[in-house]
Amino acid sequence: MTRLLLVAWFVAPLVALALWAFADSWAAGSLLPDDWGRRGWDGAAGAGLWPALWRSAVLATVVMLLATPAGAMAARALVRVGTRLRAAAAALLLLPAVLPPLTVVLGVDVLLLRLQLPAAIGVVTILVVQALPYTTYVMYTTYLAHDVVYEEEARTLGASPARTLVRVHLPLVAPGLAAAAFLALLVAWSDYVVTVVVGGGLLVTLPVLVASNAGTGNEPVVAVLSLVAAVPPLALLVVLGLLGRRSRRQPVAAAIRPRPPVAAVRP
Amino acid sequence: MIRRHPGLLLLPALVPTLLLLGAAVVTLGLQSLGLMPLVGAPRLSADAFRSVTPDLANSVGLTLAIASAATALAAVVGLGTALLVTSSARSARVLGLAAAATVPIPHLVAAAAVGLLLADSGVLPRMLGLSAEQWPDLVAGPWWVAVVLEYAWKESAFVALVVGAALATRVARYDETAALLGAGRVHRLRHVTLPLAAPALLIASTISFVYVVGSYEVAWLLGRTYPEPLPVLAFRLFSSADLAARPEAAAVSVVTGLVAALVAVASLLLARWRQQVRA
């Protein structure tokens, strides 16, 4: 019973979204929509759903591509440097997660205007810094459990640094990298205040579109916009979950572990 | 080079963070103290803080009240979910999935969904067969119900994830040992499971609380226009046509950042104190 109530608590708002997204008309007294259809979808497309989806995807990808390697490098450094530098650097890198994004963005907006940078560069910079605490933290826990012996072995056997990075190091930390990249993607995908303040309303991402349509009283359109914004992170989560399950069954380390010499297995 | 100085690898993350946060803090400080006005001559004064003080007291109280209510609810529901998911392996998987699916939904989208559910024309009054007049003002009403519920919904999933992860690796072994030694269910919950969950619960609740204190869009979308939580007040002053309101927006932002930082530090001290008491 408790379990059922809790499941209802988690899915109820999503059910509301799904119902409204396909309701053509829904009279005040009815339990379910009277007419199902795609009026909401046509309305959302007219409001600019597809270009906004594209902009959100590009923004999130760019932030992910910058914040993931930077966080990974910082994390790799954190496990190697002395304790004093580690404590100071870790505190600084976690700070953007404590300071409210709105506070940061209201602070730097004047400067960004004076520097006359394109708005997109300002948005990306701020979101990368917002994402860094998460990518750094995830990669830090990854590197704590990471064994450099495999890399040293590869170098001893004559692999170049680049080859060692691509063939040994990256495959070993791949699960951590995937989680870090997902979180960075999520930070940028979910952002509203940074995009709307620095973008000045010209950079219309999905959340900006949801906000400008919410409260207009056109429920099906709001529901469709929200649904389209909610589905990609969920789909990615499912993909990551499936990939994670497969890699647990076939650990990467097993693939690069030195095989026994052929002579030894011959009868 | 990097082999000898691994600290160099910190730079791609550290430099933008330092520049951005430094710029934000310095600008907010100067603006709020009247040293960086958009119009007129710079003059050191506390006018901005003074002129927002009447609103500020209300806003700080409201912000803390919303954050406390939402975090308390999220902690209870999240902890309950984590306990159920970790205790019964198979049958609770649906619950685990439902909670996990809630985490990556953007807050603004979640707020829109809660609006569609709880407004007087929303899905819930329709399902209960109530008319708009019979339905209480949950959205934009005097008690900020929809705002609190939105945060509680999203953050309870987050709490469940963090606490569940902390419990998953360790609780089964200790729980079995305690059971073998003859501890009953209530005793095991009180003396084994809850102490194991407590550190993760404190961290997750702190993160949620700090997030709610600094977050704008949910209260703006689902709340009423007066009084305003700190971020909503700051953003309204910032986007006001009156350029003289910019220092006031900066002053409110400074206070918002301070409240968030104070809560984080207090929770850190609490965690350290707990550790010392146990040691």
C-alpha cells in the first residue's frame, strides 16, 4: 500500500503531462479528455518546439564536451597533488554548486555586456562552470578506485602516451566518464535562468519556451513542450543503465588483461 | 611536464571557475554598495540594502519556510522510498525506477507538470470530480502548496537515490548480522539502518535545501506575486525598467548567496560534530 502510494507520488505529475499532451478537448467535469488528438503538438510546433529542441541539444552537447574533460583532468590532478592543494582546489571547484546560479548570473551579466561577447559564449561559459562540480566529483571518485598499473604496463611495453590514453586509460574510466557527461548534459539541458538572463530572451531553448508558454492557459501546448523536454534525459538514463549492466557483465579490465602465452595453454 | 606537476591538470577547470565566481562576487559587492551604478556617479552607500530591507525580511522568512517544508517532506518521502527499495529486492523495483525517472526531469518542466496536475483546472480536481470553486488555491495560493510539493517531489527522488546508494552497498550484511543476533525489525531499523542512512540523508537534504533557497523558476511559475522568495525578488528588481533598481537586485542576490552559503556551512559543521561525537 505504502509502495503504491509512493509510486503514485512519483508518477502523478508525469501522468498529468501525458494526458494533457494528447487531449484535444477536456471539459471541466470529465475524468479523462473528451477528445484525443494532436492539437497540442501542432500548437507546440507553431510555437517553435523543434528549433528550440535543436538549440537545447546543441547547448547541452557543447557544455558536456567542455565540462567532462576539464572535470576529468581536474579529478586526475586532485588524486595526485598534495593534501593542502587538494583541499583548496576541491573547495573552489565545488563552490559553483553552492552559490545559486541566479546570484552568479546577475553578478556577471554587466561584465558580459561590457565585454560584448556573443550571448551564447557567456551562456556556455557559465553553464560549464555550473557543471564542473558534478563532473569533477564523479571523476574524482572514479580515479580514487582507478589503478594506474595498467597504464604503466602499457607504457613499459612501448605504447605511446596517446595510445595508452585511448586504448587503456579511457576504457578503464569509461563508466565514470559516462556518468559525468550525463550530469553535465543535464545541467545545461535543465537551465532556465542563465539562458534567459544572459541570452536576453534571444536564445530560445526548450525551458525558455516552456516558461514563456506556461500560464497562457493553453494546457496541451505546455504539456507537449514539457514532455519533449522531459523525454531525452529519461531516454539517456535508460541507455546508460543498459550499457552499465552490459559492462558490469564484461568488465573492460578483463579485455586488456594480458592473456596467457599460447604455449602455456597447449596440451 | 604534467608528470612532474600534476597540478597543471587543474587549470582547465580551476581558471574559468575562479574567473567567473570572482567576477560575480566582486561585481555584486560593488553594485550592492553603490560603487558600480548603471547611471550616476559611484558613491559608497548601504542605500540599496536599506531600501530593500522591508521586503528582504519577508523574503528571507518565506524562502526559509518554503525550503524547510519542501526539504522535510523530501527527506521523509525519500528516506521511506530508499528503505523500501533496498529492503525488498524484487517487488520494489517499480518504485525504484519511478524515483530514478524523476531525478533527471528539469525543475521548470516539473513545475509545469505540477501546475497541470494541481491547478483548479488541473488533472487532480478533474479526477476527484471537484469543480474549480471547490478546489483550494494550491497554485498561486496563500500557502505556496504547489511550490513546496514540486520541490518535495523532485528532491524526494534525489534523496531516495543518494540514500539508496549509501544503503545498497552495506545495509544487507549488517542487517543480517543483527537479525542473526536476534534483533527485531524495529530495533534493526533504529540501530542499524537509520544510522547507516543518516550521513547520506544529511548531505542530500542539505543539497536540496540550498538548491531551493537559490532557485527561481518554480516559485515564479507556481507561486503568488507577493511576498516573493529571495531569487524571485532579485530577478524582478534586476529586470525592472528602473535602472536604479540594479543595486537593489545586487543586494538581494548577495543576501541569497549568503543564506545558501550559511546553510551549507552549518550542515558541514553538523556533520563534523556528529562524527566527533561518535568517535
